Amino acid sequence: MRSANGEGRERAPEHAVFPFDGAASRIHSLAFIKYRLLSLAAAVAIYALVMLATGDSLGVSSNYFVILPVLAAALGYGKGGGLVAGILGLPANLLMYSLLRHPEFSPASKAIAEASGVVVGCVFGFLADYFRLLESEIKRRMEVEEALHGSLEAQELLLRELHHRVKNNLNVIKSLVQLQRSRSADPAFRAASDELVSRILAISLVHDQLDKDQTLASVEIGRYVEALAGDIASGFGLGAADFALSVDTGSRRLPVEQATSLGLIVNEALTNAHKHSPAFCRDGRPRIALSLWIEDEDYCLEVHNEAPSGASDTGERPDGGKGLGLKLVQALARNLGGDASFRIVNGDDSWRESVFELVFPTEASKLEDL
């Protein structure tokens, strides 16, 4: 079976209950379903030959050979066949002993012999019917499974195409915004356009990750944040010396909705940090640093940036200001089930360090290590 992206999908191995289940099933299907009349005739012939060849020497013990045609009839024709064969078992033995001219070899209790044949035939006939029922159910379930796999592949293909189209449409919208921006000389409009483009980029990148990933319902959080932060930093013209990135989340994943929320928060935090950072590094330290890690079953996101103490302190922050960025971050943090905060540390006469923090639980998104 192949998945929608053309890669082979691993199918779960089929385990037999017993080592020879597969061979037994094939033998039963061939001997007692497809060629059951031939198998019954062969069993009767073997029984007759063995009785004629060894009846004189085995004596009363030769009575047991009648089990061969009884089993063949029961396995091939179920309870009905087993019942008829069981009833005819004793008359068949009596006939063979008559041909051998040894009627004394017949069982002492003919009633018990007859009852034994009927019981054996009926029991094995019931087991044969039940085995056929199980095989029929297994075959039906395998057909349903194949149909479900086919339907799943079709849905995965459609979902992948949907993500691809959404990504393309977002890129078209971004291009239209950038085109309109280039036609305007209004600084406020150009700044608002840049913010809108960066938000569109954060959403588009989620669908880009889903388009590339085999799992279409979630994205790997570390890879997504690294790609998003790298794109944003590159868009601001930040080099390796200006921007530090540390992500330690293993292979944890986030559902699409929460990944989009996190991406928009990262975008707002980095955009705000860039607005209030100087155009140069101080003491060889990066101007902006982003860290994401797991602590006590919570995700912890921090964005650090340095700025001159005299820089404007009216930027859009989670604990102050009234801009769209503030409202957006607060709403997105609630969507993640977490809290966002902003604080200033290491302040002095000329420089201060601003820290944006976001903490949200891993349990809320039911994440798993892959």
C-alpha cells in the first residue's frame, strides 16, 4: 500500500495464532472446500484399502479406521455431512468385516459404536462450520480494511492538496499586499502591510510544513519554530551574530490550530523585539534571542532583546499597550491554554533587556514523542 505522497506505507504484520495456521487454512480450503468430494472419495478408498489389507491382522482395532471418511465428510460438508457419515460408520465396518468373513471383529456394543461415530461426526462438522465462518469473517474484514485504506489514501491526497492550495492562496494574498504596499507612500500603511505580510507568512508556513510532512494533522513544533524564526530574522536582515535561536522540544508535535497560534505569537514577539532593538550588537551578544524548551510538562518560549533605556516603551506588549498585536497575542495565548507576559531585566542607565515569555501546557495538545 502506498500513501498519498507516493511513499510506501508500512502495513502491520499479520500474526498467526499458531505457527502452522496459514498452511492449515490453505490445506482446508483446497482439500475440504474446493475439492471436498474428491477428498471424501479418497478417504473412503483409503479406508477400504486399509481395512482389506490389515483387517485380518488388526482384528477389532481396525474399527478405528472408519474415522477417516467420517472426518473427511465432516470437514468437507459440515454438521450435516458429519452426522450422515457418523451414522453410516458402523454399517460400513460391518460390511467390511462381512467381506473379510470376520464378523467377530465388529464392536461388542454396537449402540456405543454408533453413538461414538455420530458424536465425532457432529463435533468435527460443527468445528468445520465454525472455521468456515471465521474465515469468511476474516476475508470480509480484510476487504473492509482494504476499502478503508483506499478511502484514507484518497482523503490524505485531498487534504494534502488542500494544504497546498491554502499555502498558494496565502502566498497570492501576501503578494497582493506587497504590491499594494509598493504603490503607497504612507509610512503607516507600509508598516501595517509589513506586519500583515509577516502574519500571513506564519500561517502559510504551517501549511507548508503540513504539505511536506507525512502527518497531515500536526506539525513538528521544533522544526516549525526554527523555520519560522529563521524566515522572520532573515526578513529583518538579522545575521548569525544578531539573532540566536535555541529550540529543544525533541520530536513533539502540535495540531494545526495550535501550531498556527504559536506561529503568530512568535511572529508578534520577534517583530516587537526587532522594533525596539538597536541596529548593532553590544558586547558581542546577539540583539535578539529566541528559546523554546519543555519544563515540567509545559512549553516555555522566551524572546530576549536589548534596547537603549531611552527607547520608546509603548510597543505592543502582552501586559501593556492597546494595539492589535497585544490583543492578538492575548487571544492566541488563551487558545493555547497558556499565559504570556513581558518584563524588563538587567536595566541600567543606558541599556535594558526586555523578555517576552509564553508558557502553555503540553497536555492540552495531547502531544506524543514519535
